[in-house]
Amino acid sequence: MRIHCPCCGPRGVAEFSYGGDGTIRRPDLADTDTDAHAAYVYERENPRGAHVELWHHIGGCRHWLRVTRDTLTHEISSVEMAGRFAGEAARMPGAGA
């Protein structure tokens, strides 16, 4: 599987570390509802088809990416920057290369 990093271009999956489901939102740390925190840690879906995942480019630019991947075919339909650099991806050198 190859992931097209917005900063580094197409790279083999060995350069990346899987970061988990990209759709799950962490409960507020000030929230005292233990059920919400337990659900965040332990309850996970195992979707078939298109799914948003987080991948960390550990062997390259070290950015976190939001990857939409088909879990049946491993086909990647989109890759975008995640986190605070998400809006800056288009302005980075080599973007779109």
C-alpha cells in the first residue's frame, strides 16, 4: 500500500504508523462521565468500505495525515493533513507533486 503524503509525495506504508480511527472524538478531560471515557477507549466499530483513519508519517515529515481508505480493497481515495498544519498543506513546497 502506498500513501501519498502531501509533503513528501507517494511513500510505502512502511514509513507510516497507523494512528487509529479518524472519526472518534476524545471526550473533554474535564468531563466526569466515566461511561463516555470508557466508550472512547474500548468501543470501536470495524467498518467495511470507506473509512477515515489517522496515519503518522514517522519515516518522513513526521506529520499526521487523515487518510480515507477502503478497508476491503485498501484503495486510498484521499489524504489530507491532520492537526494544526491542515490548512497549510497547499502552501508547502512540493505540494501536489
